[in-house]
Amino acid sequence: MSEVKLRVIRGGLHPAARRTDKRFSSAFATNTRLMGVFVLYIHWICGHPETDDDLHQFFYIDAEKFGIETYRGIDGDDIDRLYETEQTMLGGLGGGKTDISESEAIFLVQKYADMAKAGGTGLPAGGEEFAFILERRDSLTQIEEDILFHKLCVPLESNEHAINCFLMRYFAKDAEAVGRLTTRPLPMNAAPSRRGETLCKNTIETYINPSGISYLCESLTENNNHYRLVLSEIYMNAKRISSFCVRSCFFVSASEAAMMLSRPEYITVYDVMIEVEDIRKLLARLYPGAMQKLREGGCVYLQFKNNNEHLKESVYRLNDDIRGIFFVSDHGQFVVVAYSLPVISSIEKELRLTARAGLRLCAKYEFKESVFYEFMQSDFLDFSDFVEYLNEFEPGE
């Protein structure tokens, strides 16, 4: 008679959810609330240090309407895993970390869990691991809530910085943030859109008039591929909006919006001389915070800047937080995209130092406007073939 091999399958709650002896160790949040999203991290010490693992919790929070959007819980102190998770969650935010207290962390989890449930999306996967937080009865005073909100925001350094943040939050229908950026209550329906919109571009001009200094803004917004141009006038008081008036608002076509958003694009193309998977692993090591997106024919990586300095400019563009775009095709082509000559040169140097033997330079291009997005939408698999196709339609000299 053959031996029967048995395997024990554990059931019930996740170990982290069963523990009731968690002690708060530390917490931080990113100071990116004015971007509409931020990450909250909490470290709990569970039970006896020699018998139980610590619990590390990461919450990706959409403060506009979705609340807690993504959750990651990690048992134990695996440094590599913690670093990888932190880079994945924080990589695209461009902000710094601010230490917060246990009561502040509890408040944030409860507040944005309620938002997730009220918005119909519900709590993300893994919600049972932070159920013990939702059962707490902690609360903050109004003054403590005000202090916490400012902890979640980067200091505003100029009027342009404040205006861009305000318009971004205003068009997104983020009433809480708008209230913090204005000197008095402001109706959220001054612009005709009833839905939250994304601020794609904003241009600020200073205007001196008999009433003082005002700022004229031309804002391109988008919602569900519908674009509108909003012209407004803003008065400031101590880096806060004291007056906001929409002068005109009208729809523009997608092609008109594309023209408004156009900017130079620098593209370098390589042939991959080693296994494609090895190049992907190299990118993951070189740019651990890059966002990855699989598409037909390859994988796209977005590397974001480590700050949000573009919000301080008189001309703001939504995608100016992107440092570089990388496309690794399944058939062995590697395309690098950047929006300035210094940045593309810097990326090329990084690749020479880390992947010299794995890449062979094929071509370098400079375009007056974006073509990479068109390439991604096309049926072409080879970027050089795509450029030849474009050249066929160039007008003769």
C-alpha cells in the first residue's frame, strides 16, 4: 500500500488580521495632497519580537473621490520587499515624506475608508488586514485636522505655485483642498462643468490694473476625452486665492487640444543585443519607481521626476512630471523618450554605464511635437519604420 502524503492548508483570517496585540511604531505620509493623491505608511510591532513578525501597511489614497484605492500589507522585515513596495507606491508622486502620529494615521485610514465605501468602489483587496484600524474610536479636533492637512501639503513658494495647485483642485471638484487654498468660501460651480476635470495645461500672465495685481489664466481641462478652455482671473492675498472669476469657457476639439499640448520630443532608439527580459530586469533595477504598463508588442515604463517643481512654473503641463519614457518591444527594440536635450543626454549616459554591452545605438531623433504617442497607437512594431512612414507624408521643400 503506497504512502498517502497529506498537506495542511491553513484557513481563516490572515495572520495579521488575527493579531490584536499590535503596537504602533511609526507612520509617514507623502506631502502630495494638493496633487489629489498621497501614500500613507504605518508600521506596527506585533506581539513578542522573537515570535511574531512586524506588520507594514501601505495605503495609496485618492483624496478626490475614491479614498483608499490600493493597499499593500507586508509581514516581516524583508528590506528588499519593503523597498520595492515603497518605490512602487510612491514612485510617481514626486513628493517627500512627513512623519505623522498614530492618531493622525488612524484618522486618515478611517476617513478615506469611509470615502471608498461611500463612493461605491468599496475597500481594496486586503481590507481585512486593516479592519482593526477601522474599529478604533480615535478622533481629531478641528485644529488637529487642520494641522494634519498642512502636513500632507508641500509649502507653497509663490503665487504661481498656489494658482496651479488651486486650479488643479478646483477643476477636480476637490472642495476640501479648495477651501484650504482660498481666503473665503468659494462656489464650486463657477466653471460650468459638473464633473471633475483634469487640468492638462495652465498658462499664467500677470496683469496690473486699477484694482491691483491680478493673474489671468488660460486653463485647458479634460474629462472623458472632452476638452474645454477656461479663461479666468485670480487675485491673491498671502499666496492664497482671494478672488476667482471665470471670464469665458468653451469646448475645443481633441486636435486643438493636442496642438496646445505639443512640445519638443527627443527619442533615442537602440537594438537589444541580449535577452529582452534581461533589459526589463535592468530597467527595474535602474528605475525602481517607474510605472510599468504592458501593451501589445512590448512594455512601456514611465519614470517620474522626484519632485513637482513643474507646479511652480507660469506654464504648467500635466505630464511635465515625467522624466523619461521607455518602450521595450518583444522583438528586441528599445525606445527612449524625453522632453529636453539635457534629460535625454542624462538617460543615455545612465544606459551607457549600466547596459553598454546589451544595447546598440541605432538612431537619435528630435521632433517639434510628440510622435511617440502616435507610434503607440499605430500598428508599427519598429520605431524606425514608423518614422519612415511619417516622412512619406512630409511636404517637399
